[in-house]
Amino acid sequence: MKRPFLLGLTGSIGMGKSTTAAMFADAGVPVWDADACVQDLYAKGGAAVAPIAAAFPEAVQDGAVSRDALKARLSQDKQFLARLESIVHPLTTQSRKAFIAAHGDADLILLDIPLLFETGADQGCDATLVVSASPEIQRARVLDRPGMTQAQLELILARQMPDAQKRARATYVIETRTLEQTREDVRHLIAQIKEARDA
């Protein structure tokens, strides 16, 4: 039996990554979501709570990891992110492997990973998909979010790999201009991958 084809999905903020991932799920493709995984790890009883409490006691409140406390620490301590990632990344890798094993009979699995290239997770994928949009569309979408400011957007963009760089490294690129067109592109890509697998 063939193992599932692993497609890594990424895209900068406001490019439509979550919407595109949902379209794959609607089409019956199992989707592993890195953000949702981290949320579970940080929640009460999550696997990251104890190791984070041991390293950064102030970051755990009421038995769960406080994202606000992490953000506050991050703004004061430049080394903090690397130490936090050394705890969280192995746990997300474990979750991802378990998800792939649990869906071993699928033709295709989508791995939704915001920092796909930055963390080297693309190395474990058969192909990568970057969702993209023009800077104007991206800016408009992000600034439309409640509480989002221009300064916050600049800060987020400064931390992410530039869109042009992601596009250059991707196997596939989908431009998310309209929902209809994006859904059509997703359908087409799924068919293309399945066809290549069956060939």
C-alpha cells in the first residue's frame, strides 16, 4: 500500500492559509493544523504545560500556558523564543507523526504549518504549497481584523519569511483572489496529486 502524499501548506499572514486549509478538509483531505496543535499543548493538561512551567513558571496560569505571559517575556528577552521553541517543536513533531500514522490509508494529507520553511518542516513533505495574494490584498485583510494595527502588522511581517522567498521555494502556489477561484484551484491540485500518485 502506498503511503499518503504529504503536502505542506504555508503562507504569510492574511494570505488565506486557514481558508485554503478548510477547503482541503471540505474535500475530504485529512488536515493537521500546527496552530491548533500548539493550542492543545498549551491548554490545561496539555503536554507542553509541565516543561514550560519548569522553565518559565510565570508563563503558566491556572494550569495552562498563558500566551500573554509568553508575549510579555518575548518582548523583554531575545533568547526566550529559541528556548521556548526547543520545548514546543519536538512536541508538535510528535503530534504530526502520530496524525500521519493515524491516516495511513489516505491518498493525501495536508500539513498546515505557518513556519513550514523557517523550521525546516518542508524537508519531511513530498511537496509544498504556498498561498499568496498581492501586498494590497494582504494588508487590507489583516487590517480588517479586530484590534490589528499597522505597527503590529509590520512586526509580524518582519518575523515571517518574505512572500517572494516562500513562493520561490514552493512546489505549488495558489493565488487567493476570490473564494470561488481558490476552491477551484484546490480541487484541481488535489486531482493533479492523486493522478500523479496513481500513474
